[in-house]
Amino acid sequence: MRKAALSLSVATAAVCLLATGASAQTTIKADTWLSTANVMNATILPWWAKAVEEATQGRVKVTMSYPPNPNPATFFDRVTDDISDVMWSFHGYNPGRFVLTQIVEIPGLDADAHEATVAYQRIFEKYLAQADEHKGIKVLTVFSHGPGLLHTRTPVTNMEQMKGLKVRNGGGVGGEVSNLLGFVAVPAPASKVYEIVSQGVADGTLMPIESKEGFKLKEVAPYSLVYPGGFYYGSFWIGMNKGKFDKLSKADQAAVDKVSGQALAEITGQGWKKADDDGLAAAKAAGNTITVASAGFAKELHDKLAGFEKDWVERASKKGVNAREALDALRAEVQKIKKK
């Protein structure tokens, strides 16, 4: 009887320990999109998942999956509606919801993806986060791809050749740039760009050079036009359900914060910079033609795009943010990073 009771006590204790261990571990589901080869899925999210697990000593585990609805326009709501714990997407896929995040997208920033991303995260923390445009989401980091180029099926080297071009419009400032340049808009997410350009539904697209390899544009849009400083940049977010984050212990919240924010921006910026380098190499290897706008052409483009900055400052100022100061600070931050 005594041996049986002892065995029962040991078994009960073991079950209790197992139960305690199981409840102590929190699983965070990070949903993603695009191909497995995309830099976010191949490098950046796996880095963050590993960093979170190590920082929390295994108490928080991050898994990655692809949602059944891969439409990135739904991703913000998936997180706030408790469907996904963590997601990332492009701010421009939710028109009208974000104004302040367009700060990094304004033409002419003259930064690579790493410089733009690190500077953007710093300015976001200092000036923009307080406006809470991401209500319901714990922003893990914001980031930008590199400067946008015009990739087309046929050469474009002057304003005359731009008339009537059907250009894929992904939203955000890139979409506004398309409108200002008089392009015929072909709305489509990045995942559809190869299809619509290859079929001639669109004559081209505004995207960073990484898309030459990442979206195989080297095959269907062999001509690229560089506007010095960038036609536009792309503002993205990586975010976590606020309720899920709040349920973590204070120690685990601090651990997640430590590997997010600036730390995650650094890794993300490096990843997108490498993707641009790889895209440029792929374009050259494929015999693509990359043309930098002449001084006269660049001046014409600048004159058409100049009004967006003033418009953004006015709209952003209504959010209770010193928009002019924030934009100047972003540009100064980029230059500071360049000098390092």
C-alpha cells in the first residue's frame, strides 16, 4: 500500500511538473506570405523567431505558417481580430488607414534599404508611435525596401515614353507617384506582378531592384529607369497582437522588446539591402538595361513629384505630429548612418 501510494505520488508530481512546463511555454504563430525564398521568410522572420526563443530561454516559441487567405490587405485585421499572433505587410495595402508611415516613402530619400530602415525605425519611435496608427497591434519594427525604380517591358528614357504607360499600382506613395506621373493604374499586390507584366496587362511596375530576382522581373521587364534618390520607398510593418503580447510575463515582454525595435530593424535592413544587391547582380547577368535618368529628365520628374511632400506634411500634421521636423530628422538620420 505504502509503495503504491509512493508511486502514485511520484506520478502525480511528474504530471504536475509536465503541466507546469507546458503552461509556462507560450507559442506565437507568425503568419507570412510570398515565397519561401523571399528575404522575410528565408532570413528575417527566422532570425527573429530564434532570437525570441533564446532571449526568453525557451519560454516563448515562434512558429511560422502561411495563412489560408494570402491577401496582404487583410493582415492588419487578422492580427487585431486574434486570428494571427504576428504578421507583416505593406502599409499601402490599407489605403486611408496610415498617413504618418508614408514619411519614409517620399521620393528622393537617397538611401539604401538598410539606411532607410534603421533611420525609419528611430524616427518612428521618436515621433510617430505616439499617434497610435497601429491601434491593437504591438509594432515590433517598421522597415523600408530600397529605392523604387521603374521596370518596364520597353525602354523609358524620357517623359514622352512615359505617356500612357500601364503601371502596376501597389498602393502607398508608389501608387501616388504613378498617379502624379500620369500612368494608367493597374492595381495588384506584389505577388501578381510577374503575371500581369508577362501577360501585357501592365507595361511595367515601380519596385526596388530586388524584384528583378525576387519576382523574376529580369525575365519580363528587362528595362529599368533610376530616378536619383528613388522614385519612392516602401513602408512595411511587423506586428504582434497587443493582447497576446500583454499576456506575456514582464520578463518575456522585455525579452521580445530587446530583439525587436532597433535590433530587428538592423537585421531587416541588412536583409533587404542584400536582396537589392542580389537583384542588381541578377539583372546584369540577365542582360537587363538599367538607365539613370539624365539631369534634364530627372528635373522634369522632380517637378512632377515635388507636390507630394508638401501634401504629406499637411496631412501628417493633422495627426498631432510635428511632421516637418520628423521628415527633416529622418533625412538627417539617413545621412548620419551613411557616414558611419
